[in-house]
Amino acid sequence: MATWNSRGLRGSTLEDLINRTNEQYAGKKLALIQKIPTPKFLVFYNGLDHKVPDRMELRLSDAYENPVDEPDLELKVTMLNINAGHNEELMNSCHVLQEYARYVARVRKYVAEMPLDEAVERAVTECIRDPGRIFEKESRGGSKSEHF
């Protein structure tokens, strides 16, 4: 019996599991099925709408022109609000994300007072000075607008 192979799976436990599953299906004269890890789709939101909750489920079918009760194709995505002050548990467990949210909040605050490039420069400088920073002095290469 032929086994299924993919460059990234050769010799892996996942490949062994897929092949054992295929053998079970073949023994029952059923179509072979390729097992994959269960996907989880996440989207981070850092927009300006203050009414967006910490967590929200989005569905592809909500965008369909002609909605149906049971669409043939559905995708559920969990959207997490990563603006400063939201999803405290997530932010406390992922300091890089927390620091990114602080950086974005600083840029937004300063852009109201100065041009964007100056606001980004000021926010980056402050983030470098703060302990637990995500920006190291070496990371300042390239266009400053890339940081935003």
C-alpha cells in the first residue's frame, strides 16, 4: 500500500498517524482520508473603533451576497482586540503583544500633536527606554514608518 508523504512530514509522528489512519480506511474499503491538525484561526484587531469587544467570532458566510442557513463553505475566525486596555489576560501572558499595543497607543496619541514620522520616532524612542521593550536599538534600521 502506498503511503502519503509530504516534505515537511517525512518521518514524523504526524505522518505515521496519517498512514495508520489510511490503512484503517483501506482495510474497510473506504476512501482514504488525509488527516491534518485542527486549525484555529485568529485575527488581531487594533483599529480605532472603541466599541469592538475583547473577543468576537467572525464568519465568512456573513459576507455572502445571498445568505443561506447552512452554507456549503464556512470559516469561523476569532477576532481578538489587542488595543491597550483590552484582553488583559492575553496581554499579560504575551508581553510582546502588550508592548506592541502600548507602542501603537503612543503613536496614535502623538500623531494628534505632530506629523506621523515624528510621532513614530518619539514612540520608538520611548519604547527603547522602557524596560521590557520590544524595540532594541539595533531594530531601528530601515524606514521608521515600517514600525507602525
